[in-house]
Amino acid sequence: MLGSKENDIAFVTVGTEVRYPVIVYIHGESFEWNSGNPYDGTVIAAYAELVVVTLNYRLGILGFLNANPAPHLKARVANYGLMDQIAALHWIQQNIALFGGDPTNVTLVGHGSGAACINFLMISPTVMAGLFHRAILLSGSALSSWALVEDPVNYAVKLAKEVNCSIPEDVAKDHEAIVDCLRQTPLDELLNADVLPPSYLSAFGPSVDGVVIKTDFAKELLTYFKPSDLQSFVGSAVNANMKRSEATLMPRGSNPYDLLFGVVTSEALWRFSASDIQAGFEGERRDKIIRTYIRNAYTYHLSEIFFTVVNEYTDWERTVQHPINTRDAAVAALSDAQFVAPLVQTGDLLSAKPPQPGQEHTGPRTFFYVFDYQTKDGDYPQRMGTVHGEELPYVFGAPLIDGFSHFPRNYTKFELSLAEAVIIYIANFARTGNPNDHSKQESGLAASREKNRFRSIVWDEYDAVHQKYLEIGMKPRLKNHFRAHQLSVWLRLIPELHRAGMEDVVARHNLFRNHNNADLYDGAVRPDPLSRVSYYEPSADLFRRRNSSIQLESPTTMDTLVTTCVSVVSSSNFNHQTFQNQNSSADTLASLEAAGYAAYSTALSVTIAIGCSLLILNVLIFAGVYYQRDKTRMEVKSLQQQQQRNQANFEAISKHGHYHIGHSQSTSVMVDVEDTSAMMLANAQQDINTLSKTQSHLCPALSNSLKAPPSSPNIMMQSNCMTLPKNSGGCMQNYSQGCMTLPKNTTLMNNTANVIAEMQQQGIVQPPNGSATMPLSVPRPPPPPKVKSPPESQPLLISHHNNQGKQTNMRVPQAAMSEMRV
């Protein structure tokens, strides 16, 4: 491509042993820089009896320049870096036997961008069957946001402008002119051109060229999910009625390669500066970082996706978010988004279905690990998590020889045994496809004398249902569902939020508020994909056409999609006039958006008004209920206080003596008088004096009895008289004559004389000659207030035998009975 340097770019280095499995390592770190030379395979080759091959391939502009805007229509090779890797695999098949390697047992190992390249080779139609047989993906996947360049023509045009190459008016038709001009440009000018990609993306990397890479699988899975396109990814038929979110739920099977993949705990930690790692940062900086990634990685409903991610990675149990915790949340979010979730999704798509109970596993195997050990003498402070690439020294056996190249030095004894275990796992997988086959039980190296904690662990296979994985750390153990909740957000919830929506929805609905404000982001951002032409993805332009009658939701074959693109897309879609038309329609979009916002505001106002009215009504109802309850409570309390006062009055009366109404030949009456009511006592005395004057023959000693109370309330009377003590029980025990107890209510005494006078007029009460029986019958007064006391089972007033030996029953009003019960 560039004269004399063309033949010096691709070369291999080989470490030899005789007739052993072959491991081919593809370096990563970036699509624009790095080399395979620092990765010395001598240690792992000697220790595990393998043939290790490391290779270099073209990077950056030389390896991945793509100016073809319509690769679906006119395919042209653009992924020269991947073609170098394919050429190296062909060379290995032809020559590795001369170095003692087995060409029928080749395993590809890649880290980061190298793992993404291997993933592309696994699904590329250009790769012939048998070039390799197994794959080990270390922290990289073809589904990551940085793995595939979405708009390579845009960067090709920028590069051409930087080196003063002319841009044709019709890029779709004359894009070869751009490539021809760049081929005539010196290499130094190309490398010094200032073409920077947006943050978390790549400018010059693998892209859809129609030859090596047919489809943008990540975008199809995320936005459209055409099952027919997914068939080439998984190598088998896929249900056309499948939903996008089910892509990570059901295993697809039929992957021809054994697969081992893994991640570390803090993949994205290397993206942060030393000050950020030491001191952390606040939530505003975290929001900028996440917002930048979401804008560059997604197209639709950016605000909804942003708030979903922030909500998931916020520790809501903490009242105050410490800067260190905020930093850890941002690292975890970027790690899951860029490395963990894409790689786990790749494992779900390529892993076989779990066998039924009683059946043996057949076909390729899949294994998953999580490296969770931080080197003691590493580059990052302890307890920060395992950084991206920190497992590589153990893969190449650096602790076994105290380090080499750019790897750390001074390893501990456990780190030596850890490196030995990792090498054994990789060697077993490269040899048989199963890392558990410990064919080499005893090692000749001194490092094996350290107790190996991994020999007793059985590493189970991975499938999309159980998701078992091996945690490699201080305490190795087998677990399942790594970061299940966080990965479900990236693999299930966000794809549903990323729906394109209806065709008549305003495009600005998908953008952030103040979308082009630079203060919202932390790093470079890409232009709005809905306002620019997508050169190589005409289906996106078709989807935005409101008048298009073609449905892109469920195409059945890839040929249908290509035919659709041919019938609709023309070269005029990619000229400068297209951009002018898009700019002129901005006012129309703004007016439509304003109208939709007004209707939304009206509906929202009505809803709020109804809600407030219902809220006020509920408040009034509750106020009335509580008022009625308080009122009832006060009434009950008042009744209780009245009862307590009555009880106190009763006890006060019981402390005073009795006043007698008696005669030697007649009935004697004893009345309890309340001292607390002087007026009522005076009235009672006046009524009794009047009764004594008019009926002196009934009880002549009435006045004398009222003047001086007796010394004892219980006095035995010789004559037939009625005694009224304050205690009816005492009356029943101490008197042999008929007796009667009146209530303590003094108002009843005011009516006693009137009742006796009326009884004399009616002939009921006879003159006191001692020979007549006086039946006392008092009319029943109105019923008193209800008192919570048990009813009396027997009459309270019983007249004992008189002088003639006859028994007389005397009744007392119900009010008196109630008072006596109190």
C-alpha cells in the first residue's frame, strides 16, 4: 500500500517445541497502536509444552481506512488488519508443522481489541473452516462500542481534508478518489493528521466493508434485531419472531469453536487519571462521563437511558455520596457497558444449550472466568479492583521468571502459584477444549511446591441459563450470574428503551435537553446521528422516512435488505444538498415539537388539577372522621368524670351519721343526708317538720331525731318501725324488724313526705296503733340513666316480720336501686 513499507508490516515470531498444540496471540490495547513483540511466549511454551505464535498486523489508517459509503451494494476490502491476521493463519496451516506444531489444533488468544478481532474472525464468511479451532477472548468482544467504527466514511473525509485532498461532490459514487489521493500522501502526514474519535469510540478500526465484516451486529441487536442477520453471527437458524431482549435469554448453539472468555473486575479503571483515582470526584462529573458515553453509543431516547444507568449505579442507602463511592460507580458503569456486558452477551449467543438430565454434552464447550486478583507490586493502589490487562502477566508466566518486558517484578509465592494455575488452565483448554484436564500433575518448577488452590476446583461449563463462572483470586471458587442485575440493565432493559419509536415522533425527543451544550459532557462527542447521513447503513435512513412503505422490522433474509436498499437509496442521498435540506427542516421540527409540547402541557395541567381536587377532598373527609372521633371520645370522658364525681359524693355521705325518724309505737325511718348540699338538707328538714306536725301520731320523735344523729348507724329498735341506713346489707344483718334503705339522692327525700301524705289519704297507711300492717308501695319513677352494672337478682328491700308475725314486702323506686348499686 505504501511502497517499500508494505512488506515490512506483517511478520511473526515463533517459539518452538515438537508437535504440540498451537496458540496464536493477537495483541490488543488499541486499533491504532501497539505490537505483539513485547509478549514473549517462551515461558508458557516451555512450561505447558505448546507452540506459541505472536503476530503483528496493520493498525490505524493503514489497517482500517474505509471510504466506501455503501458496502452492502458494492463491497470493497477495507479491514486490512483483519486480512493480515487471516493471512497469518494460512501461513500457520502451511508451515507450523515444521516448528513442531499441530495445524489441526490451533487456538486464538486475544486481549482487548485483539479479542474483538478474533470475535470478528469467528463470524466472518472470509475465514475458511479449519484455520483455527478454539478461541480465548480476554476482555474484548465484537459487540463493544469501540470494537466497530459506525461511520468510517466520516473519518476518511476528515483525514482527506487534513492532508488537503479534494472531496468529490458525490461521495457515494466517487469515494475511490479519496482513497487514491490518500495513497499518494506521505506516511508522516497521514500519521500526524488530527483525526480524533469521540470518547469511547474508534476512528480507524474494523468496520462493515461487505467482505470481512458483513453487518454491524451490535447495532442490529440493539436497535433493530433482525434475526436473519444474527444467523451469520451464531451460525444457525434463529426464530424470526424473537424479541430483541430475548437475544440474551436463550442460547443459540451451533458455534463451531470452543470458547473461553473472561473479564476483570475494574475494566475501565485505566481511563481515569491519577487524581481521579486518588481523590474521586462528585456526582456532576460522574453524570458528564455517563452522559458522554450514552450519547456516543446510543441513538434513541438518550435521557431515558441516562437516568436508568445513573439510578442503577447509585448507592441509595447512603445519605451522602462520597467522591470515592461516586468514582467506583462510574468505573463500574463504564466497565459493564464497554467490556463485561458485550462479552457476556457474546458468550450467551455462542454457547451451546445445556444438556438435558441424563444426556452427555456434545459439540463445542464454553467457559467463563472473572479475574479478581490485584498484583501486590502493581501500578494501582490496592483495593481498587483488577485493572484491564492485569491478568496478562499470569497468562504469559511472568511471575515464574520474576517478570519480563513491561510486566511488573517482585511477585509473591501465591502469585507464582496463581500464574502456574492460569497457564495450566489455558494449556488444557488449548489441548482438549476443557480447562479441567490436569494432564500435567507434577511440575518440575520450584513454583509448584506452593500449594495450588485450584487443583480441587471443577470448572463447570457456561451456558446462558445457569451462567456459571470461575472466580480467580485469593480464594478461587465457582459462582454464577456475574453482576446479574447490572448486566440485565445493559442487555435487557436498555435495548427496550432504545426502540426507535413511531415514525412521526419529533427527532429532538430522542436527544438530551440542551443537547449541544459542551458543559454536559466529559470528552469529545459525535454529531447527532439522526441529523446526518449514515453512509454505510442505509437502513437507518429508510427507517427515518415517514412516507416509506417498506417495513424494516421483520425482514426474512439478508437479500431482502439489500434489495430494499437498492430500490430506495440513490447517489443523491449523499451529496451536500442533503445536508442543506436537513438544516432547512430544523424550523419545521421545532414548530412540531412546540405544538406537541403545548398539548402535553395542557394534558398535564388537567391531570394535576384533578389530582389536587381529589387530594383536598380526601383531606376534608379525614378531618371530619377525626373530628367525630374526638367528639365521641370527649363525651365518653365526660360521662366517666360524672361517674367519678357521683362515687366521690357517695363516699362523702358514708362518713356522716344517720338521722332517725322513729316512735316507740310506730315505724322508725333513718335518712342519709349529703353534707355537700346545704340547701337540699334544709328543704328536707322543712318537709319532715311539716310531716311531723300533721302526722304526729306516725312518728312524734321526728324532730328530735333530726337534731342529733345517733351514735351508731346500727341501732336495734324495740317497736315496729322502718330503719333506712346507708348500707342495705347492714340493714339486713342488724335489724329484726322490717327495714328499708332509701337512696342517697337528697332530692328523693323532698318527695317522701308528700308520698306518705298521699298514702294516708288513700287509706294505705293506718294510724300508729301498732296493730296494722303498712304495705308500702311507691310509684315507679321514670327510668334513670343506664349504668353499666349487673342487674339485681333479688329485691333490695325486704320487710321482716311485724308484731303479728306477718311478712311485708316493701318496694323502692328503680332510681333508688340504681343509686345503691353505685
